[in-house]
Amino acid sequence: MPITVGDRIPDVEIRTMGPEGPVPVRTGEVLGTGKVLLFAVPGAFTPGCSRVHLPGYVEQAAELKAKG
């Protein structure tokens, strides 16, 4: 299901990283009601994702936030 700017994020179960590994959460609980940046990768929580995909988002966090 494509999501575009301005769409409401469906309240579905996703996984976030907890202290002991992936934890199921509902999007309605973790995304709140404001603007959010949601990205997903095919190998979430794998070493490749942690070393290759995620660092770019962390390094560019200020630039992304500046865009609103």
C-alpha cells in the first residue's frame, strides 16, 4: 500500500528494537499525531541494516528535521 505525504498512517503492528531484540508495537502508539518520518528496510535488525542503511538516516537527522 503506497503512502504519500499527508496520508494518515494505518494503525498496524510493526516491530521496533527493544533492549532484548525486536518488540511488536502499534503504529498508533509510537507515531503519535504529529509529523513523522517512517522508513523501512528489507533486512531490519540485521547487521547489514545496522551498518549500511540506518547510519545515513542518523547522520542526516538534522537535515530531515529541518524539512519539517
